[in-house]
Amino acid sequence: PTLKHPPTVWTDGTLSLLTHGYAWLPDHMRASPDGIVRTRLLGRRTVALRGPEAVDFFYDEQHVQRRAALPDPVLDTLFGQGAVHTLDGRAHRVRKAMFLGLLKDERGIEALRDHVLLRWREAVGRWGDAPEEGVVLFDETARILALAVCDWTGVALTAEDGEQLARDCVAMVDGFATAGPRHLRARHARKRQEQALAQLVVRVRERQETAPDGCALEVVARHRDADGTLLDPRLAAVELLNIIRPTVAIAWFATFAAHALHRWPQHRGPVRGDVSGHLATGFAHEVRRFYPFAPFVGGIAVRDLEWHGESVPEGTLLLLDLYGQHHDAQWWDHPYRFDPHRFGTGESLRHLVPQGGGDPAEGHRCPGEDITVTLLAALVTELAGLDIGVPDQDLTIPLSRIPTLPRSGFRFHLS
Ligand code: HEM
């Protein structure tokens, strides 16, 4: 009998992922005749998929579980040991409900946006006195978001602690996918913030510290898991950080938004003039589609599965290619064109998965998506409204680095 394809050689792709970054999976996808990538990561047999049908397949709990899918280096830096990201079934539902209650509430989101705008305007006041070389937008936005999200979660901070928290949140995200000094910095940052927040949770429980009713600090401190127990203080700190850290991470998208406004200045006027805010929201979605942030998500096949004729044995690591899906012409008209109008003209938000897919209440899709879009749209409007000068700098965005950013962090001064 003739073989349709040569037998697959399951070579380990870990090193290649570390060196090629965002390009790793899309390169393999392009080279694959059937759109499925077969490889190994950290020695484990791995199959990568892409596309709306793959999203449904991946987010079915009968197919994929998260327990044991995330390696310790990622948990010890980005998410924290025991985080909601690592739970399945009822344990996940109960913990996830806590996040959804906090993060999907419309009035709560508006309050957070108001905190961000307040901190932004304070910063704009300072930027007028900045030295000639200007300020770095990424650093400034991370600090603004850290202070605002702490105002909102009920975590009282001095300006100095706010600086440290912003730096630590950035370090946790920056160092999760690499070895060496960036990774060590991420581990130290997590340890420091987990310790500080765990002590705060204990003080709230012992009523030595008050937290406003319904704020994240109070809700997480009082939350009971599926087994009826309180989270131990370190785990409560992990989950508080799972609200604070990704909110600070919106600084990545804000910096990409500034890059887009600079690169395609024709959008600046229309965003300024659009009082409805629809264009700023479309711009925010397009930033989330166009620019690289979360490359893929992963989970473990819970039983022997089949995907388009491919057998996927139990225990296989399944990857869903998020970044690649956003640049595939099967689902996007001119995927490499930055077009903030595309979501108003028929292209589907269903295909947009920068923060995961499926139903956030049923699966692991990000519960912070509404917050991300609201804050990013507000920042896009503010950025478009500023008259700025952008000195010569290196604005290239290296795809080999996860996470990536314009190399300069986007330096500017008010003009
Ligand atoms: C999960 C991306 C902002 C809280 C996720 C996932 C991705 C993601 C890819 C995993 C989905 C999966 O495993 O299937 C992002 C990006 C953000 C962002 C790119 C932009 C900065 C936020 C914000 C919050 C948040 C602002 C909270 C305020 C979470 C939590 C989870 C999560 C708690 C775990 C959900 C679960 O496991 O059920 N996010 N996120 N994220 N995100 Fe976000």
C-alpha cells in the first residue's frame, strides 16, 4: 500500500519555539499540507490546530483538560501555582464564577476605566515637563494601569509601591517564555508580590485592614472554593495578581495602538472626531488582532481523539494557534492590512481569539476581555487626542521574542 504522507517524525520543537517566537507555529502551519502541526514540546507529543472549528474542538472539556498542561516555569512566573488557569470541571467553574462576577460587571468596568483616565490625566500633566528625550509610553502606561487597577481592587498603594508593582507585573509577563535573567527577574517579581498580597489578605480577614464591600480584594479574601474552604493566603494572592497583572499587561496593547496611530496616521483624525467611540472600539479590536501578544493556548487530550482523520492519543499536548489564526486569509480580508473598520463591515468577532475562544463561563476563555477592550478603546481615544512628537527611535517589533513590543517602548514628547 502507498502512504498518503511520509511517516511523521516527531522532532522536539522547544528550542525552535524559543528562538523563533511568534513565527514558530505559523511557519510550521504554512509548511504543513493538511494544516496540522505535529511536533514535541519539552519531549511531549504535541499537535497544533487553527481555525474556528479547531476553537470549538479545543474548548470542549470532553476533549481537553488544563491540569498538567502548563509547565512550572510558566506557573512560577506568569500565572502562579494553583491558579484558575490550571483547574478543570467543577473546581474551575466555582473559581471562575468569582472572576466573572468581578470582571464582567458593566458598572465595575466603567469605574475601572474612570480610575485609568484619572491616572492618565495626572500623567499627561507631568509629561509636559518631561526632559527633551521625552517619556516611554510602555513604562508610563504600565504605571498608570497598576495604580488604577489597585485603586479599583481596593489594594492601597503608595506611589513607590505602585512603581514596584508595575515593574513586577511587567517582569512576570516579560520573563515567562525565556530562560536566563528575564526569567529569574519574573520569579523574584512574583515571589515579592505574592508575599505582599498574601499578608494583605490575612489582614483583611482579621479585620486589621478594611476593604470596600464588593471590591476584588474583599471578594477574593472571602471566596470559598468548590470544597467550601477559603483560599490559602498565597493562593488568594495568586488570584488577585491574576486580576492586577493582566490589567497592567494592557500596556502592551496600548503601546501597539500608539505604534499603529504613528504608522497609519490617517486614522488619528477619524478616531478624534468619533464621539460615539465606535471607531476607538474597532481600533482596539484591530490592535488585538493585528499585533502579536498571546501566541497560542495549550491543553492535554483527555482521551484518544480524532481531528480531521488525525488520531490524537490521550495525553497529547494540543495547541490552539491564536496568533496564526489572526493572519490567515481564510478568515480575514487582507490580514496584513491594519483596518480598524473591518469589524463594522462584516468581519466576525467570532474569529477574533487574542484572549482565547469559547464561552468564558464554561471554559478558560479570558474573563478580562471586556475590561481589555474598554480600557484599550479609552486609551486609543486619549492617544489620538494628544499632539505628540515622536523622535527617531527603533520601532521594530521582533517576532522572535515572546512577548514582543516596539524595541524602544514608544518614546514621545508632548508638542
Ligand atoms: C485567561 C489573554 C487581559 C484575566 C486568558 C487566556 C488568554 C488571555 C490567552 C487563556 C485562555 C485559555 O487558556 O483558553 C489576555 C490578554 C490580555 C488579557 C492578551 C490583554 C492584556 C486580562 C485581564 C484580566 C484577565 C484585563 C483581568 C482583569 C484572566 C484570567 C484568565 C485569563 C483570570 C484565566 C481564565 C481561566 O483559566 O478560566 N487571558 N488576557 N486577562 N485572563 Fe486574560
